[in-house]
Amino acid sequence: MKKSVITIAAAVCMAALVTACGGSQTKTETTAAAGTEAAGGKLIMVTNAEFPPYEFRDNNEIVGIDADIARAIADKLGMELEIQDMAFDSLIPAIQSGKADFAAAGMTVNEDRKKNVDFTDTYAEAAQVIIVKEDSAIASPDDLTGKKIGVQTGTTGDIYADDIENGDIQRFNKGMEAVMSLTQGKIDAVIIDREPAKVFVKENAGLKILDEAFTEEEYAIAIKKGNTELVDKFNTAIKELKESGELQKIVDKYITAE
């Protein structure tokens, strides 16, 4: 059966957003060593600063929607925030091992991840989309059958690309690497989060995003399994940020109407 759009969860009531991430080496925003379980008034956040507008580097600072939301939550909890940059597929192991308190990285809530971490309430609606060359014959997810598809390792695009009939799935550490392979004609399409996809298409002539999404998803913050106290605190803060309009202001700072 050919691939059709997969709906992971119902959309949340806010502006449509994105992210999943990738990277090959760990970088740290501060020089402090990672703490455990928010000890000493510090929260350790891990992310993958490769996917604007959710997380990216501005000079030596990690910024973006997730970073700003995390800072707002830390402020509400009266805690210091440290952000560490690492490969996307290292985020959950970092939480499980206690090296980090939470991950905010445009992370989609799905059943496999829920076996390994707990999630806060969702804070964003997202989608995986398909990037192709402007003259491509690929017009919908069904047309991916038998094609060479680039994905970023560990993302939901990677997970669900396996459902493509006879698809030749090629995995990259970074989304940009997949996009470059597409521009060079080495692959036929890239499956990636919507907002980073917009950036990549804007910065690389000759590419477009298909109108029909590959998946529709919800994003939440991942926390060590069983740490209900921290989940509850984060949920309270997220609710307050939504109700005050501060969360939407953060989104609007990075995503403008087209």
C-alpha cells in the first residue's frame, strides 16, 4: 500500500510550528558540568541546535523557540538554565542517564518515546513535510514509492519514512546535509520538519515544499520517566505561558506570517 499522511495527534490550538533536530558533536552553552535532577537550583536542558527557528546558534548562544520557552519556564520556577547541544538521537539517553533534566528540541510525542521518557503537555503543533526540486514529478506522499529519500537520523521523519513502499531511505546526521544531497541530485526528496524546511528552501534556490504534509504531530518537552514532580511544574508553567500570551509572543518572534 502506498504511503499516506499519518496523523499522530490532534492539533493544539496555536500557530502551526515545527522541529526535530540533528548534529554530530556535543557542544555546551556554559562551562558548567551537567547536573542531575535539577540539583542546586539549576535545570539542564539538552537540545540539537541545528533546526531554526526552534533551536540554532547565534554566535555562541543557543536561541530559538524552544530555548526561549525553556528560559521562560526556568524563570517561572526560579531556577538557572543551562543548555547543552548534542546529536538528536543522544537526547533521550542523556535524560535517562540523569545527565540532563529535560529535552526541548521540537520533539514529537509518540508511543515509542513514551516508553523511555515522560512528556509535558504539548506546546506546539507541527508537521513533517517533503522537500523536492521545483521540477520534480513528486507531488504528494504517495509519489515517494521507490524513491531515494533523505531524512535526519532519529527524527520522526526517519521513523515514518520506513513505511514508504520500496523507499531507499538515506540517513544524515544533519538536516542540511540531506538538503545538500537533494540539491546535488543524489536523492529525490527530503522529509523534515516544516519550519526548518522553510528556512532550507529559502536559502537554497530550486527547491520547494509539497502542499501535502507527510505527518502531522504535536511537540512536548521530554523529562526523565517517573519524575512526575518536574512534569507537573513544567505543565503549570506551560499553562501560564499559554494563558498570558507569552508563549505566542515567543513563537511570533521567530515565525512571521507569510
